[in-house]
Amino acid sequence: MALINFQEVLTPFGYKRIELHLMDLSKPEFEIDCLVISAFKDAYYPSHGTLIYYLEENNKVSVEELADNPEIDLRDQMNVWLSHELKIKNLRRIACVEIVGTRYTGNQISRAVKNLFSMISMLGNLEIPIKKIAMPLIGTGMQDLSPEDVLPILLDVIKSSLNRLPELETVIFGEIKEGKKLTLLDDAINKYFKREKGEIL
């Protein structure tokens, strides 16, 4: 695991962080309150190479079983759900964003992630604190959207959410291997925050 990039964001609640890590999100080396995954609606088959696959391979966690009995179920309203607490080292819960249809546009990604953070905003009232969340780059796996197109959309929603949600402190993007996608993510974060590669603002 390695920290590749980070950005501090000044909010009404102090400085918060957006981070990019080279890491296997199914086996985090530090505590994560909520791991975000995406899946096609009602389709949780662990296809090889997906995060759902690695959760089952590394932790014997069936996302399909979690979906059958979530603690928070907003699929009918917003296509999101939250698992009960897990017995996995450093990984407390899983949140799933369900994707309707076989293709996703940028606007649909934005709406889906806004729904995710709307659910997270409810959890403080339910005494389910979420301070640190981690996610892959939603929409760029089997949905095949471009990382350069998706990341600015996600960062817009994440920055807004960090400014609105007092308990949320850190949002982490994780990429499992080095290569073109990790480099694209690193460059896209720098471009979004208007800084040169390697510069920390």
C-alpha cells in the first residue's frame, strides 16, 4: 500500500482530506468506516478482478448475502444500501451504489454518488458514525467510463459533501495495481485542483 496523492480541503468544520492510494480496498491496512462498491441492480456475481470478487476471495464476504439483509435499504428510493457491521479487520461496513441499466452517463454517476452521500448524511442521526470512506473509481470498471471523465464528477460531489457533513473527514480512492489507470487518477486529481504533479497545496 502507498499514498500516491492527497488534497486537503478547507471546510466549515476544518481541514479534510481526499486521498489516492495504491491499495487493495478489500484488505485495507488502516481502519475504514465504509467501503463503497458499485454493482448492476440486483447483480452481485463476483466477476474475476472486481472488488466484489476480492471481498469474497480475501474475506469470505458475499455481497449478495449482505444485500439480502442490509441495515439501511434505500434501493427503492435511491438505489443505495448499507450493510450491518462486518467482522473484517479494518473494514466496518460496505455501502453499495446500484447501477440501473447496462451503461452509465456522467450525469447518472453524479446522481448515484449524490444519493450515496445523502444516505451517509442520514447515518449520524442513526448513531452510525462514518468518518472515513474508501471507494474505487465508480463507473470505470465494467461500466467502462473514462477515469478522466468520471473523476471530476466524483470530486465535485465529494467536495460538496465534505463541506456539508460534519462527521465525514476523509474520502479515499484506491487502485489495486500500478499502471496507466493509477497514473491517470493521479494526473486528474492534480488537474482538478490546478496544481503541478508532486505539488501539495
